Amino acid sequence: MITLSLAEIAEVVGGRMHDIPDASAEVTGPVVRDSREAGPGSLFVAFAGERVDGHDFAAQVVAAGAVAVLGSRPVGVPAIVVDDVQAALGALARHVVRRLGTTLVALTGSAGKTSTKDLIAQVLRRKAPTVFTPGSMNNEVGLPLTALTATDETKFLVLEMGARGIGHIRYLTELTPPKIGAVLNVGSAHIGEFGGREQIAQAKGELVEALPPAEEGGAAILNADDPLVRAMASRTKAKVILFGESGEADVRAENVRLTDTGQPSFSLHTPSGASDVTMRLYGEHHVSNALAAAAVAHELGMSADEIATALSEAGSLSRWRMEVTERPDGVTVVNDAYNANPESMKAALRALVAMGKGRRTWAVLGKMAELGDEALAEHDAVGRLAVRLNVSKLVAVGGREAQWLQLGAYNEGSWGEESVHVSDAQAAVDLLRSELRPGDVVLVKASRSVGLESVATALLETGAEGEVAAR
């Protein structure tokens, strides 16, 4: 973070200084909420959670070198005390971002946010120093913590914004006002909480409403292939740049295909030229993600050749998102277990089939959460799609939702042992250990709450007779 005195921080957040012998003492290190990350020059943010109270670690973090604690009560060591720690953290982030003057790029969408954010960051950092959201830290706490890692040298700040209701993204844009905003898609993720796709579109569109007008450099990057996203053009005064496979897109992909290993290849067309891209990531759904990243990079002055090279060399920076690992015996494990919604589940199944040409394919799937009244229909549809794509075997893991997955497959014509329902992750591991053969490809995917990454981990441990080679 940029250097700030404790007196300045207290003024910015509206806090009261306690047990601070020198108000001119400066925070020169990171702002952290995990006591294990505290070090010399840091500021520790103490949240009082249901199970852990950060205030209890105050003495420990100061002993580790933290300059002070930002909390809601005095703690016997240097502290800035506020009424609302989360609001104070947001105010501090807003102050730092405005003072730095970096170009802030924000993105949102129902699916693909984290993968696209990683692509944007990998492309932009070829041009200038770039800070971006680690993993999926896209909420009211993670976003300001990310923004506070920016320094005077940071040129681009790339922030992923999540939402679980109307007004959430508007609040995030007030903390860290973006200059460029990208909306990827409007799908079914969290539809149970929002109530419908129109409400999701209303929430996601808050991002483009927050952008500055075109004459001040504001740019809205919108998916031309998604009607609900494209319609957001009327909600912004920023310059509108469309991306997609539509012929009307400003940044588009032509001649899209998948390589024999399931990696997308296409011709990238931008207003400044065209260039070929072959990605290291797996699945055709990454084409749309890449186009969003390309549109952002084009707006920031990168050439088509520069963008294509960066996209072709970009990898996965966040764990459990289409992580492809090959065991010594030739079994390929695809760990995509970080999260799941109907759109990402279907994309992963198509990627599995593309990767598994001529090989047996296994889809180990679990619950997609927060679908509300759509849950039965969406799980049934995924089970049916697995059959239509000729996935060799569907293993549905868990309770009611997993039963719906298998029922969909059964009703679509999956007979005999082509689909099976098991009670939990361990049962899935036991089944796979007994039936996998060299050359098989296994996809593991479910919502985060299911914890199916344990299946992928167990399978890789099973095959670790020699060195496991990650592709």
C-alpha cells in the first residue's frame, strides 16, 4: 500500500486513536485481516466474526510488526477504533484509489468472472504494472483489501465484483470507482436469491451505470451475444464496446475450434487488426472470456498482435478452475470444483467431451446451489446434457440434487451403469478407484459447498506412483 500515517488513516476512516504514542507513525506494509499475514509496517483489520474475533490477535500482530489495529474497540495496543470496521476499510480503499489515480477495470457476470479477471490481468501486465483480485475476493471485504495492495507504481487495477442482490455492485463501485467496466453474461447463478434473470441483469448493470461518460474516458465492455447484457448499453454514458462471436461485435472471434486436447483456437479481430490465438486453457467457453479481456486491452491501447500473444500464453491463476493434471498411468483429472452454476456446468461438460475424444469420459458432478425454484429443472437439464454429449459415465454425488442429475440422465436414455448416484465424495472416490482405466478423463465439478475438490485430490494421490505431470 502507499505510505500513510496513522493520523491520516484515522481522519479518512473517521476513527479514534487509542494507545498510539506517535500519530505520525506510518503504515508502509499491507493491510491484512489474517493475523498470520501481519508483518513489519502492516495495518491489521480486526473483524469480530461468529467463531473468531480478530481483536483477540491484536497483541500478536503488533509483536509481528504491525503498526496498528483497525478495529471496533480498544485492544491495549496501538489502534484506530471505528463504529463499523467494514465501512472504515471501504473508506480507506476509496481514499487510496483516488490518490493513486490508477486506471481501474472492474468486471462482473454470472459465470467466468474469475477466469476472465485472470486473463485481463495477464494481458495488461505485459503493458504496465497491474494489481488484480486474488482468487474470488470480490465482495465488500475482499475488494477493498485488493485495492489497498496497489502502490504508486500500479498502472492498472483489475477488480472482480460479485453480487447477491440489487445494490451490491453499486456499493462496490462507490468504494473503488471504475473507469472501464465489463459485463460478461447474465445466467442462472444465484437466481434463487435474485428471483429471476431480469433482476440479475438489473444488478449486474449497476456496473455500467457507475462508469464515467465517454468524454472522460469511461468504457463499457458488453457481451454482444447475450441480449440482457447488450441491452445495458442504454444504461451508461460511457463508450460502448461489444465483444462476442456476433458479426456486430467490435472485438470478435472467427473460425473458432477446439484443438485435439480441448483448447480453444480462433482468429481475434479488433478495430486495430486481427491475429490468431490458441489458448492454454481448456473449453470453448474461454473464447468469450478471452474476448472480454481483448476488448479491455484494446481500449487501453494494446495491438491485436500483443493481445493475441498474451492470451495464447495466459494460464489459470486461480485453483480448482479447470485444473488439468495427468497421472503417470494416463488418467487425466480435471478439477473444476471451485463452484458451479448451470452455464459453467454445461461448458465444463462440453470441454470434457472435447478433451476426451477417443477416450472414456467421467463426469463426477454434485449440487449447484442457490437456484431456488429452478433447481430441479436445471439439475435435470445437466443430467440430460451429459447423455446427449455421450459422456461415458455420470457419477452424481450427494443428496436430492444429485438424484435429480441422475434422473435427468436416466430419462434421457442413460441405462445400465452409464449413470450412478453415490451418497458422498468418499463413495465417489471408492467407485473411481475401482473402475478407472489408463487413458480415462475425469471431470469433477459442483458448487463450492459440496467440497468435491477432495475427489480430485484423492484421485491424484491414488495415481502418484510416479511424478504427476500438470498440463
